[in-house]
Amino acid sequence: MNISNKILLIISLAGLVFGGFFAIEEWFIQPSFSTNDAMIWTLPLISYIFLALSSTGVSIVYAYGSLKQIEGIEANKLPLIGLALGLLVGAFASLATEMGSPLHVFWLVFSPNLLSPIWWMGTLYSIELLLLFIKLTMILFDKHSSLDTFLTYATLIVAVTASLVLGSVFGTVIGREGYSGIDASLLTFISALSSGVAMILLTSKNEINDYYLYAARWMFGLLTIFVTIKWVYLARAHVLEEPQWLPIVSVLGVALAWLLVKTLPKISASLLLASVFSIELAFVIQGQNYVLGPKTTWFGTSINYSPNIAEIGILVFGVSIAVIAYNVIVQGVPYLRSRNVHN
């Protein structure tokens, strides 16, 4: 492990302690988030969305490249699977904390509601986690079988479906103009593709191969077109419940990331990830800004939101777990394989 990786790991361990304090407080002591009856989805859930969508994006890139037998993918299976797994573990850590109690997590798992997009979202991401773990185990023990292609197809299908279903959690909400519609699923799907490729560019330790750059140019470009059209549409809208929530800075950030991806790929990836996170944050919050029904008595007709230190702590917590899990997988699997060979 080089010096930069060691420094990153130390920072992640510090972040784990910092964020873990607020996770324990939320689970076992008292509620600490900036939520109320009108604003129920805040930064901890957005942390889950960002990490989960990035994980599915990595899974899609890996699975598609593996099925097409692209050399750059075949040579980097472990880092890609490790990245997808690490991000998803961090996402689930954020989601589990956001739910506020271990009992809430228990009842979500053991009281299925087949009509609920939220239940399907959690189930699909759990299946993705299992598929990635099986693929990782096959790499660890150097086992290849006829199931390998089936597992790769399953990973691709589940990852695409999960990103679309995550958007439907918002797009099927009744009475929230800022959420409803298929463009919620389009936003999550395109964000997954873009942020997944950006994560791969950012974590690539060797020379970035042409396949990653090709995928980044297309995915960043697709996101640029989508958010630009969405921004123009919202600028022309005159519906009270659907204001211009999309930050122009984020739209410009995505466009700049697209322009820089060929010459400055890591800077481009960092800018893209920051822009996607701000877009997902704005999207989730804007749908709750207008208070509905009798709750206006307590909160007024509109409500503003800003994250508190506990919510920021959960973001740090999820990202730290993702970084640690990724490093444990990428560093640990080769070590365990070498031990198996020597034994």
C-alpha cells in the first residue's frame, strides 16, 4: 500500500469514528437528524442514493464489459467488483442508520410489501450485493464455471433494474409534482451510469484504459444533455409545486466534466461526482419543500432544509465504510489467494 492509500485509509478510519458516533446516537440514544413530519427524506437517505447508484453504475460497466470480453475489464475484475461491493456496503450502512432503529431494519426485511417500490429497491440491491459477493468468492478461490456467464448477466439485469426502481420510489409518489413521472427513473439511471464510470476513473491506479474513457465520454455527455433539457424545462414551468430546483452550477459542472474527461480524467470524475451528488440532493429535497394538508398549521406552506452535523456525520460514515471495504477487498483478496497457493 503506497503513502497516498495509507493516508486515505487513516482519514477513512477517522471518518468511521466520527460518523459512527452519530450512527450509534441515532440508533440507540435519540433522534438527531433535521427531519420532521413534512421533511422526512434528508441527507442520510441521499447518501444512500448516491453510493447505491454509483455501485450499480460500476456493476453495469463491469458486467457489460465482461460479457463483451473487453480486455480492460477482464484485467481489472477484482478492483471493479471490489469498488461495486464497497460502495454498496457503504450505501446500506447509510440506509440502516437513516431508518433510525435496528427494529426498523428488521421489519423492513421481514415484512415484505410486494406493491412497495421501496421494498423492491432494497430487495434488488440486496440481490446485487449477493451476486457481487459470489463473484468475489469465485475470484478468491480462482473458480470458474458455467454459472459465471449467468451470474454476470444477472448482475447486469439486477443493477439496471435497481437503478430504475430507485427512481420509481420518487416518481410514483402521489401528490408531489416535483417527483412524479418517469423522468425520476431516468435521472437515477443516467446518474448511476455517470457516477459509476466516474468512480472507476477516480480509483484507477494505473493508466486509464480507452474503454473507461469511451464510456465516460458517452455517459457524461448523456447526463449533460438530460440535465440541460431538465433545467430548460423547469425554467419554463409555471407550476407552484415544481420550481426551478436544478442548480445551474451543477448543470455547468456536469458539462465541464464532460469537456475535461479526455484531458483531465480524474479532475473530470471528481467534478462529475460532486455535481451528481448536488443534483440528487436538490431533487430529493425539492419534492418536500411544499407542505401538504393540515401540516401547514405547524410548518407553514413551505419549508427550507439544511443538514445538521449528525446528518453530515452519516454521509462521512457511509463514504468511510465504502473506502475501507474497497481497500480491504482489493488488498485482502490477493493476500488470501497467495496464502492459499503457498498452502
